[in-house]
Amino acid sequence: DAKTTQPTSMDCAEGRAANLPCNHSTISGNEYVYWYRQIHSQGPQYIIHGLKNNETNEMASLIITEDRKSSTLILPHATLRDTAVYYCIVRFGSGNTGKLIFGQGTTLQVKP
Amino acid sequence: GAVVSQHPSWVICKSGTSVKIECRSLDFQATTMFWYRQFPKQSLMLMATSNEGSKATYEQGVEKDKFLINHASLTLSTLTVTSAHPEDSSFYICSARVSPNTQYFGPGTRLTVL
């Protein structure tokens, strides 16, 4: 079973920041948080991952709370092309034996 | 980012036939690849972990004799759906581990069994 909880759906206005929350209260000290998204009928696209520090890349920012029990993915200026299902995943296992188990994700609808 | 390809992108076959799906890492070597399947309006379900040169590890409930996985080289893993039936119709997605903490996904293969 997935170890994360996400809202089923969210809306966001185009051009505004999209903040997608994720709860992972049972996360262990060495488990990473990953975010992927899946646009309809495509394979998941990697967005970002982190362990305890906040992370930023060209796509998004990941804010992880100090107790690591929750995180937020931030898309700073959402566009219509960001409409997708966003998955927050805590990887089962570590290093070369880890595997990604998907939950139900959050369907983000970016509206004009 | 690293590129993972799948072939074919879609396939239609008759019930009882076998179908092979290829997954390739195009610009990196992947010791470990993963196979998922996804039914309409559902999330991805991990089927098995494929390690180069060794037998695949299947998730609970996945029939290893029905879903044959071969990972013969560091850039290719194949999934063969044997004696396919309509209930095997699904979106099959592979993924390859680039580094211990990074994994990329292929574009998926849509299988329809008539």
C-alpha cells in the first residue's frame, strides 16, 4: 500500500502557483519523497525528489516539513500544460532495492 | 533527463496469443528496470522488478508464468504477456533506474486483447 495521502483533485488558475500537499506521516528517516506527474495516456514524468531539505529545480519546488511528515509540491506559475495527475511517493526500500509504489494521486486541473 | 523508450506504443491481438513489449534505456545503462500496469482511471500498479542477468522479482498476485520478464542486457528488458485474454488489456509502463535515487518511465504500451 502507498504510504502517502493526497487530495483527490485540485483546481488552479493559469499563471498562479499550484501548491499540492502530501501527507506521509509514517515516513522513515532514510526514505525519500518523490513527485511524478502523469499526463493522460503517457508515462509518468519525474518532477523532483528530496530527503529533508527543500529542493528546487526548473520544474518545481519541494517543501518538506521539519518533522518530514508532510510535503508540498509547488509549481510556481501553472500553465494549462500542467494539467495532470500528480503522484507523491515515498519509496519502499532504499538504494538499489527501492521501488516506487503509486497511490491515487491528485488530479490538478489548471483553468484559464 | 534520461530517456526510456517502449515498443510498440500500442498493440491489438487476438485472445490466446502472446505479446512482447520492449523497454529500452536509450542513453544510460539500467541494471534495474520495473514493469507497471495501469487500468483506466486507476493508478499504476507495480508488477515486477527486473534485474539484468537474473530472474525478475514479482509483486504479490502477479503470475510470473503469464507475465514473462527478461532483462538480458543493461539497456533492454522485455515483458511477454502469454496467452493474452481480454482482461489483460491495459496500459503497460516500464521504468528504469538511472541511479539509486532516480527512476525514469517509458511512454507506455497500450495493449488491447480482442
